Amino acid sequence: MTLEARTQSPAPSRARSAKRRAKPAWTELRRHGEGYAESTLVHGDNLDVLRAMRDEYAGRFSCIYIDPPFNTGRRFEQYDDARPSEAWVEMMRPRLEAMAPLLADDGALFAEIDDTQLAHLQLLCDRVFGAHNRVSTVTVVRSAATGHKAINAGPVHVTDFLLIYARDRKKWRYRAQKRPREGMDRAYGTWLDDPDAPRESWTFRPLRSAAAEHHGYTSSREATRDLGAPEWTRRVEAFALAHARHVVRFAQPRYDAIARAAQRLVDASRGAPDRVMWMARPGRPDFILKGGNRILFLADKVADVDGRPSVVEPLTNVWDDIPFQGIAREGGVVFSRNKKPERLLERVIAMSTSPRDWVLDPFAGSGTTLAVASKMGRRWFGIESGAHALTMCEPRLERVLAGRDVSGVRPGAAPRGGFRVVRA
Ligand SMILES: C[S@@+](CC[C@H](N)C(=O)[O-])C[C@H]1O[C@@H](n2cnc3c(N)ncnc32)[C@H](O)[C@@H]1O
């Protein structure tokens, strides 16, 4: 059955039937899952499909992720990745042009690439989406400088790049992401005895003294002697994390950047260095000072990561915390060299979508984006021209739907809603 036939109403208006006539006759191969199959996997060339989506899917996608052939000069088992640079650009241009109208007003496109075509892709995207809508170029660290890569002349290549373009930068809805910090920020070195006591009576001492007392030592020096510096530091950090409401740092406020009332409080606090002073700020944490310095709480830096409390920091444009090694088994499909880590897609989807939003991947490969979108409760649309659309993506997505994928992110998540597989 064709999609055209499936969606035809008994008495379509002339305009609507003209639109329908313009659609290609995609052949539905199969459906998976209960109820209406909202998500779609298309086996076919993405250019025709993206163009044909224009009416039905215009402005629908909050996130478009593309991981096109990088033009690495290699010939992979599943596809050929060697063409002249100009031919690569000519392949990409119409596809990007066809993707642009499919983005939601507050949506964004994420384009993964290595440095072979980075410059060309950026220029192309600047043209299609507008340079003013470029949000960031993220450096994604894929590997370390080991093994055969080190024999090439010049610096060892260990990175991909992720170009991020908003459909409209002013409207883009960024869901701020945090990442766990390596080690603790040593500036959080002060212990507040009782954060629930009236602020006027707050008392402070070094964090390490409080940790030593907690562990039954008379001093931090004694604990270091007994345990060795690395182990003692580890224990102090664990203690701080477990009692984050008590752990603070003092930070000089940027006098020029704060409101007049806050400046007055800073002046007063400098004049009475032993007193704790504060002012309430609507919708924000209180502005608390001692000796002219702000009191900042470790608790405000702690978030749940993978079910455990961790000290986090805002995500930057260098992503070196997502391993590309050890992903061979993710999704239960073998797609050597080209498969991307599910954690990478989880981050991309989390920063650009909410549950039930739509995600598009027109170079689906082994189906990583679609599998992660599905596990995260997003609706998705994927296109893949290779035979692996049916031999990798489809079975992978079927396993996810059945809650049988225990690899990658959110193992065993059993999403709702089915999907259909069509041939373009
Ligand atoms: C780098 S791989 C994507 C890998 C994917 N992100 C994953 O994690 O599995 C690029 C994919 O784009 C597909 N592809 C290339 N040209 C295409 C086209 N014109 N239409 C649809 N798919 C295409 C290739 O077959 C290949 O599977």
C-alpha cells in the first residue's frame, strides 16, 4: 500500500488533491508497535524524500541531526565515501536546502563532520541557515593519540566537529546541559557549620578540618599521614558531595556588573567583614555576602548524573567526555567506524527537544539517532539509502520498541508509539 493511498480522504479538495499528487508513492513495507505509527523509517535517497516532506512536515522538527559521509576517501562496506570535494558540496547543498524548511521555529540543526569537509560544510550552512544563526562549533574528541594514527605526518586527528545552526537564533530553545566535573573545584574549601541557623550566627571553618573530624582524625594533616594525600583528597571530595549544603566558597562579585542595591550591600559588607549580610532577589538565589565576598554553595553545583549526585559544570563547546570506544555493541548492530555513541545523540536530543518533539536524521546509518530519540520518548523520522536501513535500523528500532535493547543509553526503556517502514 502506498502512503498516498492510506492518507486519501473520500472527498479531497482540489488544492489538497493536487498537493497529494505531487507526493511520491512511498510504499509501506511494515509497521511495528501498537496503535498509530507516528515515527517513520524510510529506505531511499534522502534528497527526494526531504523534498517530498515539505508540505506535511514543514516546521515540524525541533532537532535535525546529520552525520553525512565525511568524504574520508575510504570505501566502506555499506557506502562509498570518496568523491571530489566539489561533488561532495554539490551533494550536500540541495539536501541542506530541503532540510531548512522542516525545522521548527525554535529548532536547530546539528551537523557532524570531521576536518576534511568542515570548512565547506560551514560555508554551506552559513548560506542555507544564515551565519547569524550559527550557535556553535563543538569539538568532539573521538579518540586519543595512540596506535596507527600517530604515524601520519602532522598532528594526530582525534576530533569531529558538530556545527549547530538554529532556524532562528533568537527563538532557539536551548535546554541547558551540565556535565560532571573532573575532580572538585578546590575553591569550595570552606565548611558552614549549620546552614539552617540564622545567617547572623553562621560559623565557618576549613572543609578539610570538618572532614577530618567526621572521619575520626584530629586534623587533616593526621588524615593525610595515615591515608596518603590522594586517598585523603578522594575522601574529602566524597564528604563534600554528601554534605554539599555545608560546603561553600567565597567569590569576589564583579562590582561593575551588579545592580546599584547590590553594590551598596558589597560596600557595607566590606565595612563589617565579620558579619553575614544578604538581600533577596526575586526568582534567583539570595545574594549573600561576608567581608565583601559572595558566599556560593556547592549544593548549587550538584546534579543527578546517571542516578548519582555529581558536581557539574555548564557544557562547553569541547566535548571530551563521551567515549567513542566500546560502542561496537550498542544497538546490537555492527557498523564499524561510522556508528556514533548513543550518549552523543542523547546530549544533542536533550539540548534541543522535549518529550514528544520530533527528531529527523536523514543519514540514519545504523539508526543511532532514531533509537535514542525513541528511548527518550521523542517522535522521529529517519532516512537511509543503504540496505542497512532494513538490516540494521529496522531491527534495532524494533528491539528498542519492545524494550529489548539493553545496550547504550537508557537500557531497557520501552517507549510508546509504533513506527512504519516505507520504501521511497
Ligand atoms: C556516517 S553514516 C551515519 C552513521 C549514523 N550516525 C550512526 O550512528 O549509525 C552516513 C550514512 O548516510 C547514508 N547515506 C549516504 N548518502 C545518503 C543519501 N543520499 N540518502 C540517504 N542516506 C545516505 C550512508 O549509507 C550511511 O549509512
